[in-house]
Amino acid sequence: MKVLFISPHFPAEMQRFTRGLAEVGAQVYGVSDVPPGQLPAQVREQLHDYLQVPSLLDEDDATRRIVEAARRIAPDRVECLWEPCVVLAARVREALGVSGMGPQAAIGFRDKPIMKQRVLAAGLRVPRFSRIRTRHEAYVAAEEIGYPVCVKPIAGAGSTDTHRVADAGELGAVLSAVDHLAEINLEEFVEGEEFTYDAICVDGTPVFESVAQYHPRPLESRRFGWISPVQIVIRDPYQPALMPGILLGRQVLRALGMTTGFSHMEWYKRPDGEVVFGEIAARAPGGKLVDQMCWANDIDLYREWARAVCWHSFAATPRRRYHVGALFKRAEGEGRIVRVDGLEELRARLGPALLEAEALPLGQPRHDWRVSRRSDGHVVVRDPDHEACMEMLRFAIKTLRIHASPP
């Protein structure tokens, strides 16, 4: 089994997927735009060979170069879990005649207006939306949809360049902030709780499903620097309160033509119980969520994803034993990290329920919380009881303090 894996080292969690491919018996051919010597040692050890291209983000040139090299390899699979290159992988598959998601389906997982059009055509509830190219179009659409609205990139990942807009005055400021984007998606802001629906599919059928909840919603986390974002993978995703989201996720996967691999969807539950589609990507989630799902179920999803894409099987049995919460802690102050308080107290108090507790090393520049959800430190805990898990996270919010100061 020969697998061409685009971006086997970046983002950092890709290194674990590369390891998973090697462990299920694949010959892994890595493709990226960095010299081989810059790949982490463990990634180089797991690759059968490596192709460097000038830029993965120059899609036409990268497609041509990868296809030319891949014809000599004759890969059985072409995979990518880094969102900016999902369509690139689909174009390479199509050119080589390799099975898997093609470009037209991949675009539906990447371009938000096309995505929502296809989901809406399947009869599912989506936020009212409009593709925007000019300021005039934005003001007209916002009035028709009704404030508050949400401004998003057409093909963004995470919450970068995403804004909640309360009125026309705020819209003008936001449009100025995103004027580097040729197009934007402007949509209804759906009030309610925000969840994920994460799945691994084989031939379009989910073989693993998980639900997580954000506290608060990611868009709210980006508004204030003092917020410590939390996300919790819920032990039993099939409980009655969450089943409407699971069913919505399955219908969305069918509507968009999911094939084999990971998907990450976000959905909303309104106060009246209605569930509304948010967006979806044909990739694994970031920000510790895959690790949390592994810990919640006592399985290795990096390996099981690899088994699914290589052999169209899923061998692990999800145990559904724990709620797993992750806290992303932001530093106080600006500049470089000068002091970290509370790590030892966390370890003493939480014991084996504490899975990870880390902070940036002293002297490192603090991260920009506006673009990095993982922030300057993180804590991961698990417990069979949801409230016990949340209480540990609240304790960690109060206890862990990361201090930054200008040099």
C-alpha cells in the first residue's frame, strides 16, 4: 500500500497521522515545501521517500509537480489533512486516477457558500448566507439577513478573520479589517450552543463518531483576551440531547459526498432545541480534539484513520469511558513569558485525572490569542462524570497563571 501524504509534518498533529500510516503497513511518500532536513526526525524515519515542491499553496504548480513525480511511484492513495491542501490532494487523485474524493466534492468541504448551498439543497437547516465581493453587497445582504451577522473567509480554517457583527457601524469596521480577502461569506449569526460532530468514514459511512462542545463559542473567545477557551469531548455522543446533531452530521456527509477519511463539522443548538449546520471540513479537527477523542475512548485514532484510508476498516472499539476537557490558557501581559504559576498545584490536586499540563517555556514570545486557539499553555483532564470534568477545568482556569512582559 503506497500512500502519498501531503504535508506529513505540519501542523504538528500531522506527524501522528504519518506515524499511523506507517504502523498500518503503508509505504508513506511525503510531500511538502520544506527541505528534507527540516522535517522532524521521527517523520523522516516513517517516510519511504519525500518530494519537495516550491510551494504547496501554489495549487496549479504543486499539482503538476506532484502528479509528474507520482506517476513514477503509482500510489494507491493520496491523502491530506491540512485544510489549505485538501483540494490539491483531490486534484492529484483525479489526475492520477486514484480512488477517493475528487475536486468537485472537495470544494464543497472548503468553499463555505458552495458548502451551504449543497447542504441547503438537501433540505437541511443552514444559516442564511451570501457570497460577498463588494462593500455594497455586504450592507445589502446584512439588512436582508438581519443583524447580528457573521463575517467569514470563503475558505478559512478555525476562526481567523471571522467576526460577529451587531450593526452597520460594526460592519464597516470589520469590512476594513478583512479587505485583504477578495471575497467573504456573510451569514446569519445563530444564537445558541456550539458543538462539533467529528467522524471517520469508510466509503461515506461513519465508523467512528464523536461530539464536543465549546465553552464559550470560538467566536466569543476571539473577542476578549481574558477568556480561557475550553472544549470538552462528551463521553456519550448518542444521548438524546445530542442525537439531532449526530443525525444532522450524517445527512451533511451524504449531501456533500463524503468518501473515506476524517471530517470535522460544527453545528449549533438553538435555545428552542433546533439544530443548525455551521460548517464542515474534510480533515481531522485541530486544537487537541483528536487527542481528546483518543483519551475519551482509549483508542488510537491516528492509527485507525490510517487503517480506514488504507484498508477501509476500523479495528478499534470506542470505550466511551470519559468526558475529556481541554483548557487553553492565555498569558497575562504582552511580550515574552517570564513566569508560570500553578502547574505543580494542578498536578498535586488533580492526580491521574490530569492528562497534560503545559506552558510555553520561559523566554518564549506569547502567542497572539486572536489567531491561536491553543494559546500559551493548555490543560487536559478526564473523568467519567461531566460536572466533575468541568469542575477540574474551572479549577485549572483559576490556578494556572502565565505571565508575560516586554523584553
